[in-house]
Amino acid sequence: MSLPAHAWAAWSPCTTDCVAHAADRVPATRVARRAAVFGRAVLGALVSGRRIAEPETLRARAATLLDSLGVRLEVAGDSTLSAPGTTGTLIVANHISWIDIIALLSMEPVVMLAKREIAGWPLIGPLVTRAGTLYIDRDSLRELPATVREMAARLRDGQSVMAFPQGITWCAGTGGSFRRATFQAALDAGAPVRPVTLDYVQHGAPTTVAAFVGEDDFGHSLRRVIRADGLTVRVNVHRPLRPLRPLRDVDDRRRVAAQAQATVCGARLPLHHEVAALGLAR
């Protein structure tokens, strides 16, 4: 378990020990088919070139990637992520997996705020970059103000921005505190904040198989997901919070962050506690 680079860095206790299937693995023949279909889906997205940044192309490619992995999408609440209005919407969600990004883009092609390491991932990295992702260095406080200013500018221009304010993945996304800095962009732009809750289940049972935590790497995570049977990502789109005027007091930022976290995470225990109680975690 690695320690944070500095006192303000995001940190999670989750490791690959939290990760487990909640159902039998799919047969080897289905694994091979999924891998082949996923490879073709990635290739199709790559040959889209700059067109991948076009909203409908991005949405369609994300949906195809999700389907190729054998992952179903279930949406509760509003069917769109952006709230009506003259500005874009700051969309904030708990963070579990790299699949979070694909699932949300398959719903609406918003601007993603992601850790810089994703740009270097095989297959997915080039796609995410071409889609217009804003990257942030999680270990650099110096870059944070510029990132917040860029987010606020996008929001003022009517572009919605998706952020994961925990700053790091948890095996169920329900742990940790929401970092307040990203909310400053919404406050500066007078933009609404849309809380979104993500959950993963296998045949309806809570699962951590999709979690991308600790020292896990993309290749191992991808193989695990392709082997997962009955995997569904559930997206619960909550009603927007509406800070309608620029607020600069730190208490305002803290209040909005706390309200968003309470909406996203509710009163649930982190899933790795629930799974351990069920005897599913190893």
C-alpha cells in the first residue's frame, strides 16, 4: 500500500485484496470472444481519429466498448448528466474503476477530468486523450489552480465536466472525502453540480470485480473484467445542486462538497466491508 505524496494527496486503503468475483467466471471460449470483440472495438475507435471527439461518435464508441466487455448499463434517475441551463454542469461521482469513464461517456459525451497516468495506458489512453480529456497531476498542488480555472472556463462555455472528487479509486467508491477544489470551478462559473452514484453488481449481487485499486494494472484489470459473468454498472443520476452565483468563501465550497458527497455516498458502508461480511473477499 503506497503512501500519499503529500498531506493533501488523495489516499485509499483499498488494495487488490479487496477485489473479488461475486459469481463464477465465464467459460474460456466466451473470454476469447470478448477479448476479440474488445480489440475490434478499440481499433474501430482508434481509426475514428479526431472524429472521436465528436459527441455522437464518442457516445457510440463508448457504448460499443462497454458492450464488448460484456458489461451492462443500468441508469436510474435522469437519463442525461447535464442539467438544463446556460452553463455546463459539474458532474461528480464516486470512483471505482476505469469502466466508470466508459459508462458515463456512453450516456453523455462530457469533458472528463482524469489522472495524468491514464494518458499512458495502452489502448484506452489514446482514446481518452483524443476525446478531449483534461488531465490532472494528483501529486502536484501547483497545477491545481490552473486546472480549476480551465474547468470553470469550460463550464462557462456550456461544456459539462465530469470529475471524481475523491481523487482516487475505492473498491466501492464510498470511502474517503470529496476534495473541495473541483467544486470551486462550479462556484466560479455559477454552474449546477450533478451528483452521480456508481455501483457494480454481478447477477444483482454486490461485487468488487471491476475495482481498479492499489497496485493493480490495466492489463490485469481488463482480464478480470472480461472474465466476469453478469457484470452490470448501475448509474444513479441524482437531482442537481444549484449554486447559482459565484461563491468564494471556503465554507461555501466545503458546504457544496459535503452536500454532493452525502448525496453520492449516502449512509452506506464501503463495499469491501459488505463483501467481507458475505465471505466473498479474499
